[in-house]
Amino acid sequence: MTAKEVVEEDAATAPESDTATAEEEAIDLEARAIAEAMQSADASYVPSPSLLSADDSAPLMAQVDGPDLTIFNSKPNVYQAKAVPVHLRAKLDIPIHVSAGGSVVEYEINTDLYDIGFGVTAEREEGITNVKEKSRVDSHLEPVTGKFLVGSVPCALVFSFDNEYSWFREKKVSYKITVTPPNVENVVTGRRLRAKKALEAVEKDQAEMDERYETVAQKRSELEDAILRLERELTEKKKSMDVVAKEEKWLDKKLAVRKEQITMLSQRLKNGWADEKSEK
């Protein structure tokens, strides 16, 4: 092969090499962006109130640990359907549960002939987040696509197709939703960041509970002392009650005698004595 042929061959193959390199760089850049986004989300992780108030440690640890690496599968999960009817004055919701934080979700939707309302929400214990605000999209003209990262889990993603505004036309929707779990390295990094933030939250909560415990223990001690005083006072009152009851009983008898005496004396003074009448 001549030098000229070598140069020509290099020139012919250079664009393909450059394209491949650019694609690799783009993939690497995206992977770094995903890793950074995951680390940012995990670094701001806060356990939900229900996890902190649970009587069992398992729910919190399950969320911190994330997926079990012994059975973890990082292969993408694909959910797709074609020409699904959405009746007039109706809507269609496609729920997808995501259990691995750092999963990347990609979607592509299109409709036949007409537009449709479309939106995506993420439902978690702490509330609902709008991933894509619902709006009418011209998915009949070109596919509607999107890509986003799922931070905190568990999470239910709801892809909503809304045809409630249409009085006359049924719509047919085709969709493809791909959920790609994070790689093992990101899972390992994420669980350590979540564990660190969870430890901070648990230690803070424990400190607050220790203060509450001291307050409650002090209050309990005060109430126990008050109950003891009341019990002693009640014992004294019972003794006094016994004395009063005995006196009341004695007085009842004495009053009965006095009443009888008053009656008898009054009769004698009024009617005289029986023995005095017999002597006249």
C-alpha cells in the first residue's frame, strides 16, 4: 500500500473514530451526571416521619440499604404497549413502581391522529411530586420523549394520559417506558450517604427524645409524690372519718334518749304524775 493510500484510508476512517469517541464521551458524561445527581439526592436524604416513629427498625434499614446486591439486577425494565384506547371523557394511568434509588427513567409516547393530555407524577409517602406537569401534547405529530432520575424510593411513577377534555374522539396511545436501575457502584455509594444522613437524623431524634424522657420522668416523679401525699392524706381522712362516724353513732343514741326524756317530762308537767292522781 502506498503512502497516498494510507493517508486516504486514515481520512476515510477518522470520522467514524471521532463519532465513536464523541458517543463514548457523551455516555461517560451522562453516567457522571447521573452519579452526581444520585449522590446529591442521597446526601440530602431525610427519613420520613413514619420511619422514625415506627416500632421496628426494619423499615428504615430497608430504605437505607436499598436493593440486595446478591440478587440485584441492573438490566433495564421496559414497559410498552401500542394503540391503547383512551375513551372520550376518560383518562388512562400507567403506574410503575420503582424500588431502586438512582434509577433512570426514559419514556417515549405517541398517539394516532390527535393530541392528548400527558403528565408524569411521582407518588411517595411524603406526598406527590410533579415530574412533568400535565398538558396537551402534539404526540400525533412527533413522539414526546423525556428522561429523568428517580431519587428517593419507594416511589410510584404514574404516567397519565388525559382525554377528559374530548367530547367526540377516542385516542389511541402507544408508549415505551424504560427504567434502568443504577449500577452497583452507585448503589454502594448511595447507601453509605443515606446511612450517614439517617444516622444524623436518628441521633438528633434520640437527643430530642432524651430531653422529652427527662421531662416525662420528672413529671412522673412529681405525680408519684403527689399521689403518695394524697394517699397519706386519704389515710388520715379515713381515720378522722371513723372517729366522726363513731361520734355520730353515739350522738344518735343520746339524741334518741333526750327526745324520749323531753317527751316524758313534758307529759308529766302537763298531765301530772300517775301516782299523784291515785292518792286523791
